[in-house]
Amino acid sequence: MPSIVLTIRVKPRSRVSELTQAEDGSWVAKLKSPPVDGKANAELLELIAAHFKCPKSAVKIKSGASGRTKLVCIES
């Protein structure tokens, strides 16, 4: 099964939740949730699943779970 790997820069505690693509091909995710107890990571997975219209179970954080720059894998 082919999969997509995205580099995502996360900005927690934003006013709105949104996912946008930067000019260099990386992604920027603004999240309302704070980076506490995995709340921001959970919101990120939901946001990516909604944006790419795939099930939430198909989205995994490959690396960077505790940092602001993450590699996220989307299984197809």
C-alpha cells in the first residue's frame, strides 16, 4: 500500500484550527489545543484526516510526537 509522508510544523494554542501548505511544500497546522497530554497531537490527526478525507485510523505520527515539527504518515 502506498502512503504519503508530510512534514508538518505545528503551532498550538492558536485562535483557529487550520492546515495550510507552505511554499516549500511543507505544511503548517494551527491548533486550538495546548500541547498537554497529547491533546494537540490528537487534534492534529483529526485535522489531517478531515483535510485529506480519510479515516482517522489511517493517519499516524511517524516522528516528532513531542516536538513542533512532525512527520505524519497517511496510509491509503
